Amino acid sequence: MTDSLLSELFHTLNLVAIERQPDHTFFLRTPSPTWLSGAFAAAPAGERNTLSGAFPFLDDFLRQASGAWQAGAHASLVSGPFAATVNEDELLLRASALTIDGRAILVLERLVGAADTRPILQKARQHMLDLEALARQASNANAPAAAIASAATALQATPLSPDQRAIVDRLVTEVAALRSALDGISGPAAAPTGR
């Protein structure tokens, strides 16, 4: 595979390959993609650089990666997705540490589209917040519904005309249905949300 084809492949896949040198500096093995520009002290492809402070997450990952790099050819380590701010844009990235031909390689991948689960997680979180708000509203409506049910039950015990009794009986039935519906809505609010 030619260098230009490999570079184009990495660019298309939103990947960048960086080699860690024995002195712990890093050497860009592929051209720096636009999404990485300015992430760390910029150096053209083929020049040495350091990742110190570029991505706070990487500091910890690089310590773990050292073990994979020392383990040899078949060892690798892949991070989970992590967010990084580059040029005021928040990116979702994943890092991989590999050993290829005895060389310590760090691959950074920009996660986009379906791989970027943040919009889905944010939507799910908003859905849970909406459900919790609805449950609180239902819980707040339970006290007035209970008071109406109590008053309607008291009315049933009084002497009423047949038309009045039909109205009160219907009121008791409808309030019972309302309370049952409110209990169904406010029930999940009592469960811990894990936040």
C-alpha cells in the first residue's frame, strides 16, 4: 500500500497514527487531520512532538498504554470514548495503543455519526427528566384528588335525590379512576434514578 493511499485511508476513517519514541516524544506517522489541528503543539507530519497536556484523558491512557507497548506484538489497548475540546469544538475520540514491528503506535479515532452516542444519551437523559417532572406533577395532584374522593364519599352518605346520587356516584367513580391514573404516573418517581 502506498503512503498516499494509506494517508487517504486514515483521513477517510478519521484516524491519525502517532508513534511514541523511546524519549516519550511522539512522531506523526500520518498527516494531522483538520479535526486534530492545534490539539497539541502543532508539528507537520514527520516531525517530533509531545502530547503533554493535549488531552487530559490521554495522560492516564498513555500510562496504561505503556504496559501494552512493553508486552509486545500482539498486545493492544483500546480506550472507551472520551470527549476532548480542540479549537473550541468538542470532539468524541477513542485511542488505541498497539505495538507494530516493535514500535509503539497510538491511533486516535474521531467518532462521528452513529459512533457518537452523546446525542442519544442526551435525548434519553432529557426523556428521564421529563418523566420525573411528570411524576412529580402527578404526585402533587394526588392530594387534591384524595380530598375530592373523600368529599364525594361523604356526600354519598347523605340523603340525596336519585339524580344527585347518580351524579355523586359518577363523581366517586371518576375520582377513583383519576387517582389510579395518577398513581400509575407517580409510581416510577419513587424508584431511584441512579443519578
